[in-house]
Amino acid sequence: MVDHSSADQIPPELVQAIRQTQAERERLRQAHPELFAAVSAAMFHRDPVEINYHFNTDEYDAEAGTVIPRLKDCASAGEVANVLHEEFVRWFGAETAGPRERYLPLSEDIWAMWTGRAS
């Protein structure tokens, strides 16, 4: 019997997409290190999908990497809540992500960071 690792079973196009996403997130982190760290930390603190186990502080880096580029299209904390909810549904599914209202406190935090950065 041949032992195939799970990496051997991942389609090459998916591996390429994952690597591209990781590279884009790293470019974003390098371009805006303070904002990236602050958004990720706020997500970790608010922990909307309860994955904060108090030791893996970069747990929300992937989500921060998809939310931050969308902030430029937001005109209010409410719109940030929409973005957060959409991204968390995409990352975790609707059931785990929960209702949009769950993201309101986090959206206020991120909106304050974003508008403070822009002024």
C-alpha cells in the first residue's frame, strides 16, 4: 500500500492559490505593519468565532489580510461590519460566523483605527 501524504492530494492550482494568498497577505503586512497588527489584535481580542486560545496571537492574520484591503471602500463602521461578516462567512461558513450583529463591536474598533489612520 502506498502512503500518500495529504499534500500529494491537493490540486496544484489550489496550492498555487494558497501561496498567492499568503504572499499577498505578507505584502500587506509589510506595507501597513501597524494597521495589520492592530486589526489582527482587535480580532483576536474580540474573538468573533471563538478561536482565541490565549496563545496563538496571529490566529486572525488571514482574516485581517482579507478585511484590510476592503476598508478603503467603507464609509462607516456599519459597512465595516458588513465586510467583516462577509469575510468571516467566507472563511468559516455562515453557521460558525454567526449573525452580522456579532461583528458590530469589532467593526467600531476597526473603523476607529482606519479613520484615525486616514486623518
